[in-house]
Amino acid sequence: MDAKDMGGDLEKVLVTEEQITARIGELAAEIDADYAGKDLLLVGVLKGAVMVMADLARGLGHACEMDWMAVSSYGAGTTSSGVVRILKDLDSDIKDRNVLVVEDVIDSGLTLSWLVGNLKSRGPASVEICTMVRKPLAFSVDLEVKYIGFDLPNEFIVGYGLDYAEKYRNLPFIGTLAPHVYQG
Ligand SMILES: O=P(O)(O)OC[C@H]1O[C@H](OP(=O)(O)OP(=O)(O)O)[C@H](O)[C@@H]1O
Ligand code: HPA
Ligand SMILES: [Mg+2]
């Protein structure tokens, strides 16, 4: 990880680039099988889901459409405010569509609980969730997650789309930051 060590900001790597690539391939194969012969609309949640959306969509052997939403719950901090606002809505009408929401992480689960409720109110044929990472706090909300890349412990993580104050999204792996980064 030397080239992108970001000047010693990283503490440890939790999921390597190779592990991510392999898992994306497995998830894409499952999704292909589950949606065989069906329409599929991937909905990526900006900005964190950009990497997983791009890799998953390319991994599918299935025709799909891609749309994006931006919602805000975290701002620049490391804990969810629980208050979700739509910053950018979908361009498409999802009535009668099979929607697969694509996320980088489900942490408190507050963002997706709210978002799934919002999407379901629009009359889609189905709404499922695919996330690269799920953290243990998500078990305390009522959220069915069909496709999960990795279950990770309750630590703040960066890389593969995940940011800390908008940085580190372009790391090709998922890792934790050294304490000095938070302490300034
Ligand atoms: O399960 P939760 O505790 O609600 O947290 C998960 C959400 O928080 C992050 O987004 P953020 O609002 O930081 O925006 P970003 O994707 O632009 O980084 C992440 O990408 C998820 O969307
Ligand atoms: O661990 C995390 N890292 C980055 N963004 C996040 N949003 C929720 N949890 C996280
Ligand atoms: Mg974020």
C-alpha cells in the first residue's frame, strides 16, 4: 500500500483489493442468477457507492440501468446524525421496476432504512440492497440486506469509496486510519 499510504495516515488494511475484486465477482454472479430474465435498475447512493457501483455493474452479465441518489446524513463527522435529506433525487420513475440499491457501507443503518422506505413508497416491483460492507450496529434496525460484501467490526473505515472528510475514497482497499488523523 506504499503508493497510496497517504503519508502514514493509514493504520491497517481490513479488506485487500484482491478480496474486493473476488467478492464483487461472486455478488455479480448471484445477482445475475436472481434477476435472470428480469429488468434491473441499480440505484447507487452518492458518493460512497461510486466504486462498488462501477465494479458491480461491469461484473454483471446482465443488462441493467444505473441511476443515482445523493442523501446526506453524515456531513464531515464520523457518526450519523440520523436526519436524512435528499440532495439529488433519481432521474428515473421506479414504478414497477426492480430496484437494487447499491451502497458502500451500512453502519447505523439509518440512511438505508429511510431510503428503502422512501423508494418503496414510489411503487417499485421490488427493492433489494447490495452493500460492500455491513457493520454490527445495522443489526439493530429492521433492514433486510440481500447482498453483502463483508461484515466488518465497528471501526471507522476508509477506501473503496468510503471517505473521512471527503478524503481517502480512491484507495483501492478498505482500511482504518491512524488515530493522529482524527486528533489533528
Ligand atoms: O448506515 P449509516 O450509519 O446511515 O451510514 C451509511 C451511509 O453513510 C455514508 O454516506 P455519507 O452520508 O457519509 O455520504 P458519502 O457517501 O458522500 O460519503 C455511506 O456512504 C452510507 O450512505
Ligand atoms: O466507517 C465509515 N467510513 C466512512 N463513511 C462512513 N459512513 C458510515 N460509516 C462510515
Ligand atoms: Mg461519507
